Amino acid sequence: MTHSRCLCGAVSWDAEGPLDIMSHCHCSRCRKAHGTPFATYTTAPASGLTLRGREHVGRWESSPGFFRYFCTTCGSVVPGDPWEGLVFLPTGSMDGDPGVRPAAHIFVGSKAPWYDIADDLVRFDAYPPGIDVAPQPDLPVPDAPGPAPRGSCLCGGVTFVVPGQPIRARNCHCSRCRRARSAAHASNMMTAADGVRFTRGAELVASYKVPDARFFAQSFCRRCGSPAPRIDTDRGFAIIPLGSLDDAPPLRPEAHIFVGSKAPWFEISDRLPQHDEYAPTT
């Protein structure tokens, strides 16, 4: 049995039975829903899923007949509807080691232009062979291009531009980031607080702060749950989830941080510097 929960703990779930088909999905909808370059899911028998806190679960129809579910308190992704007797589990939310490992990258044809796949796992442009489902086209970009990189949530209700100069970009493997994004790690870019401007839907942006954390918080769209830029006026900077961008960012991730807390099922294959906790500031 595996145990998982969202960032705030309002929603938790257990899954019994064998886990199978763990893969990294690069489709535009997964990138938006998680705010990351890819999402990692594994499957389990739907009959063995026990989910608590359903009153805290919201959903958004990301494609016809397909809903994505999220915690309305913290924005974390939670399991969705069964498919052919299976339920897809966001692996970043799991406690401990599930005992299975990723076997493939899927929807590589929709991969983020700023992310390079460095491992040797098999790759498929869309669904792997044996899944007879027509892939959905990539999400349209809500706003016209301009001089600054654009970003948006899954439902398109929240849109923004990033005219500010980037300060840094990193992949964070801490347990809070993994639960917040329900993924292997968060990929964030930092700018000055006035370096991000919401062009639509600022009123849709909710925020959840971890009670026992000094600063850690997650901003997300109330309607679809997608991570959104978080503007920290007290410290004078903004944090942008790179998976929410519609254009290539001016800066790619430069390092992996909090690798000492890395998910046991994820292997870092690129050559970026790795730091057990924060990266040195000098």
C-alpha cells in the first residue's frame, strides 16, 4: 500500500495493489497543471483507492470528458477518475519509496523547449503503444505574443507576462515542493517582485502558506488548480513556476537544490550542479 497527501494535508489517499506504468508526461496540460517541465504518474487498481477529504477537492475539465482534480486549499494535484479500472497517481505526492521506477517519457512531441531529457528512458511522441486514445492538441496560448515571456494557467483564466530580468532558476527537490507540485521537483525562476505582471485573472489567484514554514507558500488558480506566480512583496521578489510559461524563459534551471530530500524514484541525469540544501549565494 502507498500513502499520499496534498501539501496542506486536507486531502490524502491510499492505494492498494500493484503499481505499474510509471512515466514522465510532457504534455502541455500536465505542465500547466503541475507548473513543472513534466508530471510523473503511476497506475494502480481503482478498486484499491481510498481517498479522504473529498469536500476539499475541485476539478477542471482540461479536455472534453477528462477532468483534472486538485486540493482547493493548497492547489496540489490529487488522483482523478478511473480509466479502464486503473487510477493514475501523482507520484510526487507519495510518502516513501513506491518500489517502481519510471519506464518512459510520453508526449515528448509537446515537450517544453527549455527542458532537455538527459536519461536513457524510452520516449514516445504521444501515448505509448497499446493505448488507443486520440491525443489532444496542445493548449492554445491565451494572449498574443509580445516583448516579454507569457504565461497562463490550465483554464486560461490567469495570464501574466514576465518583463523583469531573471535572478535565478533552479529545480527544487524538497518535500514541500514535491507535494505542492505533485511532481518529481519544482522548477522555478525568480525575478524582482515587480518583474511579473498579471494581465488577466489576478482575482483568481489563491495562496496557501505552510503554517510551520517561515516563507514557503504556493499560489494557484482557484478555478483549475494550476500553480501561478507568487509575489513575495516582503522579500522583494517573485517566483514563477516554469511549467506555467507559454514562451521559453530567459533563463533555464541552473542547479538542483535540496537533493538531500530527493524522491527515491527519481534519478537526476543531467550535469547541473547539485546541492543537498540551498545553493551557495556566492
